[in-house]
Amino acid sequence: MGSGQVTDWQGKHVTVAGLGVSGVPAAKVLHARGAVVTVVNDGDDARAREQAAELEALGVTVRLGDGATLPEGTELIVTAPGWKPDKPLFAAARAAGIEIWGDVELAWRLRGPDAAPWLAVTGTNGKTTTVQMLASILKAAGLRTAAVGNIGVSLLDAVLGDEEYDVLAVELSSYQLHWAPSLRAHSAAVLNLAPDHLDWHGSMEAYAKDKGRIYEGNRVACVYNVADKLTEDLVREADVEEGCRAIGFTLGTPGPSQLGVVDGILVDRAFVENRHKNAQELAEVSDVNPPAPHNIANALAAAALARAFGVPPTAVRDGLRNFRPDAHRIAHVADVDGVAYVDDSKATNTHAAEASLASYESIVWIAGGLAKGATFDELVARSARRLRGVVLIGADRALIRDALARHAPEVPVVDLDRTDTGAMLAAVQEARRLAVAGDTVLLAPACASMDMFANYNKRGDAFAQAVRELGA
């Protein structure tokens, strides 16, 4: 099918792999364009049957409980991003020379000829915040935009809807990038790289390679993290358009072609005249909410992408001031007896938890949950000096306890042998007992939540409720 836009779908046999949030809209869009659509899905539960009925009423064929067999006559597969590359369905497709696209690739191919350019963001942590900051900055510049992709508006809706955009702020996961071979962003950023989803990608190398796809074909700027050499390596390896520049962001003083921080001010030495001598003030650190180190890095990455698109400095400042972070991202819940209680339930892996722990000097840390194959030695070793005490909950808490015994043996640890939802109240009570005035009790679990809660939002809500009960 080649790259670029596809205009004629009439009679084309397309198999959509997976129902869910991306599969159902993809099936509807393709069916509406005249494609002959078959949806295959591994599961056959009540939700799947409900979605299947909705699609079958339109004339789409749905096969539940059979995601492995390639339907006869398939000319293209459009897959949900979560489906692993080693699935038998894909092996059969590759053997038959059939292309496999993800939802991002489909959206990219369905764009109109005058479609809005994409400013794209990926990374192990900070993607959503950075994309929301970017959208806020673009709006402050008077541009029609939306935060899309993994968050907010679905990409298909953004590309095919009636709303007209000047530019899109696009969050992309490593899964989505894996299945988006022809995506070419105006400019893109990789915020950081740490081991995550290795069970899906198979290796750190494969994970990094998929992240690096975001730079392919960039026109103006490839934004990388000066403190994370892996991100710079990906820029070096990328095949970009002539004239595209590598732009670094750093929490230190920026060199030429970088954005950084000088005396509490975010400065730009990349998108200025004579960048070897000049710097442009963009905003103050206090304009970033919250001004934790990793969040300042997010703000610099967002600013770099916005500046690459030609946004004036005042819009960067105003956009950052207008930005409000999502719930459960370093959210200050309350102060009780001089102790701050902070909910960072979104810190579902070690990399995110390390950034969170680096934001405070003296911490009683509430951690634990589902480790997803992670190890905790590095996290504990780097954060040990900040820990007043630790309260552990969840299924895989022993992994963290063992790392604490190795790298922070003097830190008191309360091991709550519980995975029930009521454990959070007990954890907060134990944390209060360990904390002294001036400390921060920090929920930054470094683990997924599904052993105890429906999702990280529910876990954060339980923490906030427990803190409210303390202060009542």
C-alpha cells in the first residue's frame, strides 16, 4: 500500500486486531469508507460481546475468542497498540506479505492533504504532562490545537472530525510507534528512556528502537534530554529531513542549541539569533506547576517543541502558568501536623518513582504493588539518603523490602502484609507515625496498582481519602 495518504478503501479487505478503545473506532471508520472489515478479538467476555453487537449492526464481521487466525482475503491488518508483535496472527500476515498498521498509522494515512502538522512526544515518563503543557503553550499563542494520542481526543477523531487544527500535540507510546512506520512529525521529543514494557518489546534495544521511530523524517527539531544519553543516541541514528536540528533540554545552564535553566529562569539558546552569544528568557521556574525537577524538564521539552513551531516566548510563559497537572501526579493532598501528604499514584514504575522521590528532601515513602518484572536496587540506592521511613503494601512488596535491606538497612520499614483496599488507610496511619514535622509522606508506589485497585486513579483516591481521615 506504500506510504502516504490512502484514498480508496472501497472493497479492500481489512482485518482489525482487537476491539477496545482503538479497535472499535478503527473498524467504524474503515467500514464507513467502504472497506470489508473483519474484527478478530482474543477475549469473549460481556464487554467484547457488547462491542461486537454494535459493530455487527453496522455490517462488520466480528470473530470473538479467535485472535490467532488470519481471515481469508485479508489485505491489511490494523492492530490495537497493545497486541504483541510476536502474535501468531502477525506471523501469518508477515509470511503472506500483508502490512500491519496501528491506530496511529491509520490516523496518519487518513489525514487530508492540508492536515495539521504533528508535534510528537514519547518517553518512559512525563509524556502526558509534557503534551498537555505543549497544548497549553500552543493555545496561549492563539493556535487551534488539542492534546491527542494516548490522551484526550482520539487521533482518529482529531484527524477526521469537523474541527480544524493548526497543529496537534501528540502523545505516543512505544507500542503505537512500533506500528507506525510512515509517521513523519514536524518535530518530536523523547523525554527519557528507562526499562519498561520489556515483556512486550523483548529487549531494551527493541524498546529504544521503537521510541526512536518518533524522530524519523522530522522536519524542524529532534528534541532530546541532555541528561539521558540514550535519547541523544536515538537522534544521531534517525533519518531526518535536511536542515532538521538536534535540540537538547537540560536542568543546567544550556549550551548553544539547548534550552535550560539559569538563576531560576527557563532560557532558550536554540531558537534565537546568534545562539552562540544570545539567550532568550522564556519563563520562571515558579511558572511551572509543580516546580519539581522532572516537571521542569517536561516544561523545557514542551517549550522546545513549541519554539520549533515558531511560538513566541510570552506564549511559553503564559501556557505554563495556565497549565494544571492531572490528578495523582505529585498532587499535594494536605498538610497534617506539619507533614505534607503527596499523591503520586501515577508513579507506576521505578523511573517515575525516582523522579518523584528526588523532589523532596525527607520522605516517608509508601510503595508497592505489581512490579511488572522491575527491580528496585538502583531506585533504592539512589533515593536512600532521602528516606525517613518506608511503608510497603501490595503483592510484590518483598522485592522493595529486599532492596531496602541491601541499600538502606538503617531506614525503618513497615511491611503491611496486605493487598486489600483498606490497606491504604493503615499505610497512611503508619506513615504518620514515622513522619516528623517538615517531612513529606509520598505515595509513589513504583508499581502498578491492579493487585489492589482498579487503576492508579483509584489507588490515589484511596490515599487522599485516608489523609482526609487523618486530618478530620
